[in-house]
Amino acid sequence: MSLFVLAQDAAPNPTGGISQTLIMIGIALVFFYFILWRPEQKRRKAADAMRSSLKKGDKVTAMGIVGKVERIQDHTVVLKMIDGALIEVLKAAITDVQSSKED
């Protein structure tokens, strides 16, 4: 028997077509949207709202450093440390805010 005949017999017939592939890609995109992208957007909005509501006297954590807000600028915040030292950090680095009312 010829090798060509054996190769023809072994090849399966394609089924489904492009529509089945497009449906699977669509399902994967919907899955990624609801599992990955949407929760990340919610977290980012909550973090932006937290940073925009900063006020003088709030106790914040930035990169593991804890201090009280002394001054707020456009993209940075000046923090007062426990020993009176002042450090300037980016607003984006602030991860936790405890309002001055909680003290």
C-alpha cells in the first residue's frame, strides 16, 4: 500500500469551521473582561478616589512609610514623620489613608 493512501486515511475531516473559533474567542474575551479587567478598573477608581480625598492631618502609608499629610501638591504629598522630618512622596505611592478623625 502506498504511503500517500495511508496519509489520506489518517487525516480527520475538519468540522465546525470559523464560526466555532470566533465563538470560543468571544467567550474568552468576555471571561477576561469580567475576571481580570473589570475588577482592576474598580480597584483603580477606588484608589484614585482615596488619593483625591486626602487632606492635611490624614495619617497615610506610602511604600511602608507612615506619616501625616503636611502639604498636598499636584502630584506629590509632603508627609511629616514622627521625628518631625518632612518627606515628599508621589500621590500614586500612597496605599492607605486613615482620616484625621480616627486618631
